[in-house]
Amino acid sequence: MLTNLSKHFNKSPETVTGEELKQYLYHSRQTRQLSNAFVNQTISAVKILHRDVLGLDWDNQIKIKRPRKEQPLPDILSKEEVLRMVEVTANLKHKSIIALLYSSGIRREEMLNLLLSDLDSKRMVIRINMGKGKKTRDALLAVNTLELLRQYYKKFHPRPIKYVFEAGYNPGHPYSASSVGNVVKRAATNAGIKKQIHPHSLRHAFATHMLEQGTNLKIIQKLLGHSTLRSTMVYLHLASIDPSVKSPFDQI
């Protein structure tokens, strides 16, 4: 980063002024179409040079606001696409994994740590112990998912003895994260889905579909285990536009 900066002005990087740095960053972003990550990395490199190497007060020497990290919106599965993923998956264990991730909205790591005792069929909830942030909460246990899990438990060999999903070669130990990733991606491919799909896509789909059916955002926050409502509000951008909302061009 510092080498590029030095070459741009043909001078040592420590002699580059704040205004010159701003010009260079603007040129990099607007003319060279480099990413915000490049801009932030350059700022960090200059900051380290000034503060840690030269012993200068960064805030008094150069004041530059960092651009926000680019966060493209994820692809969202439709309900029909999720159903196709379940239907094209013949393996009962894999079918149950997809159904559970979508119907509850829990994280992959949370699912892998689920104990058989965490499924409460009387209250129709899943107890998530020590989820992200070491918090405990209840997630939804869908009727259709419970039926799939019962079929899986009765028919699959070896039968789980501790965790809901266990490694076939090592009973009593949880299924691997990479295996879950392969299960979800294979199901999406077999269902003819061209979107970029991974296990977390099912959590995104759960939250988005809950919002589209009118579920209160605070309830979705609680089900997802988000510490702040701000994290949940991203789904406002992902939910489908109300069909009653029309473009003004269609009102002419």
C-alpha cells in the first residue's frame, strides 16, 4: 500500500501530506475503481507509519473518514425453492438438516450443538443453549420438521445417541460443519437453483419469509438471537415489496 502511494507521488510516503493522501484515495476509488477495502487498508498503513513508526499523533496530522465496508445483500431463497431443496434430497438425515435450518432460522453451529433433549415437542420449541454471545433462547420447532426428525430418528443408522445430528463414523459426536455445507449446496444444485447458497442462506430465508408474512420485527430478533434490533433490520431490505405498492409509471 505504501509503495503504491510513494510511486503515485514519486516521494517517500512519510512526506505525503493529508491533502495528497485524500487526493490519492479519491483517485483510487473513483478513477481506478478500487474497493473500499483497498481505501481502508491504505489508511491503516499510513496510520501505522505515522503513529507507530514516526511517533506522530495521527488525529492531529491527518483526518480522514473511512468509507463503510461494502456489504452486498445476500441471495434470498423463495419458499418454493426451499421446498424443492427438501424434496430433491433423498437422504433423511440431510433432508432433516435442511428443514431444521430453514424452519427454525438457527445458525449452523447452533444446530450442530443441538442435543436430543433440546427438542421440546410439547411446547414445539428448540432450546438453543449457549448460542452466539453465550446466550440461551428458544427457537421454533415446526410441525413438519418434527415429523421429519422422527422419521430420521426411527430409520437412520446409526441412531443418534446424544446430538440430533451425529457423525456417522463417530456416534455421540456432532456432525461436521463442512458436511452441512455440502448437504445444502448439493440440494440447491439438484433443485436447479442458480443463486449463491450456503447454510446461512436458509436462516436468511426464514427471517425474510417471517417478515413478509407480517411477523413483528422484535419477535424475529428474539427468534434469531440478535443482540440488537439493528442486526435484524437488514431483512427490511430483503423482504419482497408489498404487491399493493405500484410504481408511479403504472399509474399513468
